[in-house]
Amino acid sequence: MFENKLYVGNISYTVKADDLKELFAKAGTVVSATVIINKLTGKSKGFGFVEMTTPEELDAAIEMFNAYEFMGRPLTVNYAKPVHKDKAPSY
């Protein structure tokens, strides 16, 4: 199953979900934006995810924002890899 989701890495620790949503809206319709937070510290882990409505918008966002400097850091933007919930973790 294809998800219209992007991984956004190397974000500044001060970036909020609304910041990502506003930036990626330049490439199309943003369904959701999330910054991943460390549960112990309550601080950003420096990456997040942006969901858009179409594969074409994903392509446009990657073209526009991969290596784009945002809030002092060059972003890493690519397709998010789906998580397989039925897979057992390997230790």
C-alpha cells in the first residue's frame, strides 16, 4: 500500500509541526505534519513526517525541499518507508 508521506530529516530542534506544514504547502496540499518528540525529554528528535494528497505533490516537495536550508539546516526529504506492524523486532 502506498502512503503519501515524506520523511523530513535534519530539521532544527526548534521546528514545530506548523512550520513544516507551512513550508510544504508551497508544494501542494498538506494533510498532516508531525515532528517526532523524544518521550523522555519532550524535545524534538530532529526529524518528522509530512503527508500530502498525491504522489505528484510528494515528488514536487522532494524536488523543492531536499537539501533546502530551513531554519539554518539543510533538510533531508525523501519518501517515508512504511512500517510493517506484523514484523517482529530483531534484537
